[in-house]
Amino acid sequence: MQSVATFAALLAVAVFLVPFFKRAGLGTVLGYLVAGVLIGPWGASVVHDPENLLHTAELGVVLLLFIIGLELQPSRLWALRKPVFGLGALQFFGVGALLIGVARLLGLSWSESVLAGLALALSSTAFVLPTLAERNELHSRYGRETFAILLFQDLMVIPLLALLPLLGADKPEGGVSPVVGLVVLGIVIAIGRPVLDRIFRHVSRIDSREMFTAAALATALGLALLMEASGLSMSLGAFVAGVLLSDSDFRHELEGSIAPFQGLLMGFFFIAVGMSINLGMIVQHPINVIAFTFGLLAIKGFGLYGLRRMVGGAAKVSRMQALALAQCGEFAFVLFGAARANSLLPVDVVEQLTLSVALSMAIAPLLFIIGDRINAREAANQPEQPADDMPDEPNPVVIAGFGRVGQIIGRILRLRGVPFTALDKDRDEVDVVRRFGAQAYYGNAAHLEVLDAARVGEAKVFVLAIDDIETSLRCAELVRKHFPHVQIVARARDRFHAYRLMDLGVTLQMRETFKSSLALACMTFEALGKPPEVASQIIDLFARNDQELLKRQQALYHDESQLIQSTKDAHMELVALLEQELAAAGPPEAEPESPKA
């Protein structure tokens, strides 16, 4: 019963704490660590022996590496080879070398310094990638490069884990030779793919999700145990299993089957790590702990910034990368735990490093805030670059915002020989489209002097394709006020953006995903077996009704309760109208007959 009570306590504290930390922008990993502290020996002492839980929860690390292996398709890795093996190697080995040097100065041996330095060079994939996604920065330049660096770090975990048992100081007599492990690894890589493919094809014929999940777990854990028996690490075996299956037809189903187990066990792993954190060190040596943690952040941050600038990175991109990756990562806990088990690092050193890694992850959200404030201050103090010289002759069309929407409009206009002036306030974007032969000009269309320079007053149509909602509205307001005779054709990001454009008198507009969503819905009906003419009839009716509803709701969108009620009423009206029209159309609505009929 004690184990059941422990399990219930782990689940309860995770359910209450982890969502709170995630909403606060601190990440789920930190939530699990704090949960472990609260119920561990330094908290409520619900669990007195975190080591036993840690050994069980290490299966989560094994399954995580299996999923990482599934994601590393050779073709995908090859496409990203330059940023991954260029910037990734620069960050890992460059920052790692700095940390190794500092460890040596602090009195660690060479082997201890190498292990500690490379483990601390890793950053938290579990924190950084979700944070970049929430900030809509994954597709920015620094976001793409940061993703590549993190991918290289995940790859480097495998050789580090594989080397730990080989470096163990207390290897028992008669232990397995490293040569045996390498031979077994070679055999697995050589024959593993066809054997595993045959196994999963056999399991898939049974059409049982439970059996497929069991086969996925058996594969990951089986190869993990095989590698461990051969003198290598369990994590290496799981990773190899994932890579062998990364190009198979079952990759996505395998990931879906393993993910729930992996997520829960990884959560337990971080809770166990939190229980093992020696908070007494903060009480006994607060200055040392704080100095070590901030020194670690400074070495990683300034080290990466300097290295990135040295190879030609822009100041802003280099700074944001350095701040994003300055914290240490979850795999440091894994490596330090394995190092402690193999007696590669003294217990007091492991406790100090584990505590500093946890504290660096707690500080990580503040680093993003610091980066944002530095960027805002620079933007405020730095005058905006002057706009490019515009064409001497006015053009009938001016396009404001030459990104993914504006460029398509421009290509079609150019195809028919319609001259246009394209404006964009992103200098990099302008440079890119110019390399592809398109003519665009740098300038912020939300400024009246730029609109005057672009001769908007002599144009017939002003295409408003700006992505940012507030900038789009300022631009629309300027054109409506100073050039009322120019027709505005606008891109609306969403329904509420459309309402606000309508408030300004912009009636020719299109929500950016509306048409594509209608086309996908039509394809969905056809895939369900509806005749194409019936699917088109449904979509056409919905589109007309939605456009009318948009106009009616413009006066209501400030009142959420009225807007909700209006939407519900409109839905019921549309259902009745659709039934009437389809009934009047007759037989086409009937489902196609079965071939056996």
C-alpha cells in the first residue's frame, strides 16, 4: 500500500503544480523538479528513498531517446546538416571547452572536468522549443538556428551516455569488454531494420492497438537491455531502435503509442531528481551556490555570443541565441545521475552541479525577458533606417507587406504585366525577394512619408497584406484618411481583425485562411463519399452565410455575450437552410451505393 500511496502522491502533486508552472511560462520540467522538492526529504518527506524511484523513472529517459531516434530521419538530418553540424558543433564543443577549463581551475581531474563541462554545455530542449513556439519565434532566423543547435545537443547525448560505462572506475572483474558492445551494436545496425520492419508488419495485421503498443515498448526496452548487457548504455539501445524505425511506415503510430508512457515516466524522473536536490547546500553555502549558478549562466551565455559573432552572426541574433541557450538542460540530470552511479564524479560535486542546473532552469524565463527589454531599448534608441528610394513613376497597385501573402499577389500581377510597388519593413525579407528577381522596397507602410514616397495617392488599388494586426490597422487608417479615393484590398488575419478593418470602411477583404479552409472542408466531404457537386453546394452555402454573418456581427463584436448568442442563432439558421437546399436539390445528397449492393 505504501507504493500505491507514493504513486498517488506523485500524480497529485504533478497535476497541481506542473500546469501552474507551464502557464507561468516557467516550463514543465521546473514544475516537476519543484514537485519533487516538495514531497521529497527536504519537503513533506512523503518519499524517503528517491533513489529507488529514480531507477524506475529512468525508463522515461530510455523511451525519450527512442522517440528522439524516431524523429531523426536520415533524410531530414541531411537537409539540416549545415546548421546542425556547423552551429551545433560550434556551440557544444566551444562552450564545453570553456566549461572544461573552468572545471580544471576549480580542481577537478581531467576526466571529471570533461564529463562536467560537456554535460553542462547542454541546454534544455524541453524548455526552449515550447518557449520559442509560444513566442512565434521558431521560424525566425535565431529560432531556426537555435533548433539546429538543440538537435545537435540531443545527438551528442548518445555518445556521452555510451562512454560513461566505459569510463567507470569501479567496473567489476569479468565485466563485458567494450569491443563486445561495439560488435553487438554493429550487428544490430546491420540487421535491425529489416527484422524490426517484419515484426511490426506482422503485429499490424492483428489490428490491435494494445499489441502494437506492447511491440513498441518491447522493441525499445529489449534493445536497451541488449546494449546494457553488451557493456553499453540502455539509452543508446533505445536510441538505435528509434533510428532503425525512423524511416518505416509505422513511425508516427510508434511515437503515438510510446509518448504517453514516455511523458509520464519522464515526469517521474524529474520529480525523483527534485527529491535528490540537496537544498541544504543553499542554506549552508548560499554565496557559493549563487556564484556558481550565475557564473555558469555567464560562461554559457557570453561564450555562445562570442562564438556566434566570431562566425558572422548579427548582434541581435547572437544575443537572443545566447540568452535562450544559457540555461542547462534536462539531460545534465541524466548524465550526472549515471556518472554518480559509475563513481565518475564525487557525490558532493554531483549535488552542487544538479542544484545549479535546476536553478539555471528556474532563471531561464527571466533571460528571455531581459532579451526582450534589450531589443525594445535598442529599437527605441536606434532611429529607423530611411526607406529605399521609390520608383519615379507611379504604379497602379501598391502592396504593403511583401511576405507570404503579398509575394503571391505580386507574382500573379507580374504574370499579367501589371506594374506594382511592393513595400516591406523587414530589410532581410526585401533582400531575399530581390535575390529571386522580385522588385521590393524597404519602408514602413504605416508611416505617411513612406506612402507618399510610394505615390499611393496616384495608385488605383492599395493591397494591405501586412501580417501584424496593429500595423495593418494603422496603415489602413492612414490610407483611408489621406488617400480616400484609393481602393483598399485587405488581408485579415482573423475574424476580429476583419471587424476592425470594417470599422475603418475597408470592405474588400479576405481572412487569410478562409478560402483554404473552405477548400479543405470540400475535400473532406468528398473523402467521406459525398458527390463533388453536393460538397461544393454545402461549402458555397456556408461561405455565403458566413460573409453575411460577418457583416451582421460587426456591430456586436464588442459585446461578447451578444456575439456568442448571435453565432449560436446563425448556426441553427444555417443548419435549417442547408437541409432545405439539399432537399430541394434531390438525389445527389444520397450516399453512393456500396459496390456489393
